[in-house]
Amino acid sequence: MKTIILLTFSNLFMTIAWYGHLKFKNVGMMKVILISWGIAFFEYCLQVPANRLGHGQFDAAQLKTIQEIITLIVFCGFSVLFLKEELKWNYIVGFVLIAAAGFFVFKKW
């Protein structure tokens, strides 16, 4: 559970670092890059321990799959709530198909 919590918070920082600047187009590119790197530092401070703690309970492919599914969930919320963008039906279908990959990664064959 610690791994999932750390990955979730890591993804919050990542999403803010990667997409938050889209709302501030009047800020210069170099400033945006430096601010994004500063925010991303905290992403790494959570992502690295999450993977270190989770490896063993999950293998690397499972950790990556968990991270991607969390990323999609966080991104959907961020784009709707912060960027005020519409979550179109085809986006949802595409994201669900990506999340469905989790079934194949975690299924014991």
C-alpha cells in the first residue's frame, strides 16, 4: 500500500510539473522549465522510494503498469479540474484500454 500511495503523490507532482505550465503561457520558457524541474525533484523523491519499496512485492513490469494507471487517473482529474478541459468519450475509451493492460500484467497465467 505504501508503494501505491507514494506513486500517487509522485504522479501528482509529475502531472503538475509536466502540464501545470500550460495554464501560464505568458511565463517565459526558461522560467517554466526551471520551475518544472523544481517540482519534478519532489516527484523523484517519491517515485524512487516507491519503486525501491515495491520491488519484491511487485516486479518491475508490474510497478510500471501501476504507475501508468495511476498517471492516467491523476491526469484525467488534473485536466478536468485544473486545465478545465473536457474529458471526451474517446479519451476515456483509450485510457480504459491502457488500464486494461493491468489485467494482463497482473493475471497469473
